[in-house]
Amino acid sequence: MLLARLIRQWDRTGRDGLLSFAQSAALADSLAKVMDEVETQGCDLSRLKELAPENLAEHWEGVSRFLGLLRDEWPAILAAEKSMNPAARRAQALAALTGRLEASPPQGLVIAAGSTGSIPATARLLAVIARLPQGAVVLPGLDRRLDAESWASLDPGHPQFGLKQLLQTIGAERDDVKDWFTVASNPARENLLTEVLRPAPTTDAWRTLALDGSGEIESGLKDIALIQAADPAQEALSIALALREALGNTGPHRRAGDTGPQPGAAGGGRNGALERRD
């Protein structure tokens, strides 16, 4: 609400004043997300004017003035409210924990598992934990099969890029990472995923793979099924049936998971389909 009011005031004093409160609230939501990302990544808003190339300078001027609300006006409002932004609070809390662990390293076992360190403050905390006397960081899904050239050419859009940055923050190489021995692996499936996600600059390696490695790729595709659903409801029903089948499996290695991209929408349909079959 406070951010929406600020935007509406900015529109009335610096523009045509035609924004409704609903429009201001929608802009406030977008601006809050930008603010969270800026504070999460530790960016400096004072350099806004340096970001746009000359051919976009006129358009960027308006964007810069809008984002300037975060730099010039919002801090005073937070001070008056005796509050702080959630992302800033999280960063401070992580920094405080990092400082405590550095100042007084615990002698007991400390394990950090499941994080890729995408938040810089988290990455610094993981780096400290990795260096504790009995500290350990469990990396989720690190690809150690990818060749060195491909690893070096990873771009920010690649799923492994975050783990690469985390290892750099920790000061470790992929070869330094040990196996989690209690977890069974599927080498053929892992190799398939490595090749599917191979960075574009090194996809010429697929030619060699097509000649010499087709058998391993075929093994990696074993037990993978493709369902072409006619609509979201059919998709939800198909996934629900697959999960029900897994729940009915009494074997020692019964495992199932739903990795749908929209848990709020599709997940509800899948849960409903499951309930109808209980």
C-alpha cells in the first residue's frame, strides 16, 4: 500500500496524474519485485543512469526516474515506519550468521544441503560452512560429467551456472566434490541429461555421440514415457494415475515426484484427481 501511494504521488507530481490506484498497485507489485532482486543481488541503484546505451537514453530516462523512487524516496518511508525490506532483512540475517560462524567456528558437524547459492549472501554462508572443521555442503545435482570446455562456457541461463558460481565462491573445483555414497545413481540417465543440457558452443560433440555413443543414450531413455495430453485436465489425470501407481508399489525403491511448473494451478488438479481415486 505504501509503495502504491508513493507511485501515485509520483504520477501526480511528475506526470499526467492519470494512474488509478489499481494501476498504481499493479506497478507497486512490479517495483517491489525489482527492489527485492536489487537488494538480493547487492546492486547499487546510484548507477542507474550508466546502464542504458546512448540509443536508448531517452526511453531509459523515464524508466530511471521511476526506479529512482526506490533510491530516493522509499528509504525515507521505511525509516519513518521503522521497517526494512524483506530481502534486505534476509541478507542481513545471513550475513550475521556468516559472521558468527567465521568468528567462532563450531567444532561439531554442520551440514548445508539443497541450496545452489543463487542468493549471494547464501553463497557466502555456504563458503564459510564448507571451510568449517566439520562443515559440509551437499550440492544438488552437480554435473561432473560435463567436459571442461563446456563447463567453462556455461552462460547464466544454464541450470549448472549457479552451481559453477557457488563453487567459485567456495574456492573449489568440481574435482573436489565427493560422492554422496548412500544415494544410488543412474549413469546412463545422468549422461543423457548432460548431453541434453550441453551448452550451445560445444554441441558439435553430438556428432561423435551419434556415431559412437547412441547405445548409452538409448539406455538413458529406458523407462521414460511421453504423454501428449489434449488439455491440462488430461495432463493432471495422467500424472495422478502415475503417482497412484507408484504409491501402490510395495517394492523397496518406491519413489515418485511431481515437478510441474505451476504448482498452484496444475498441482491442484493433480491433487483432486488423486483424491477421487482414494
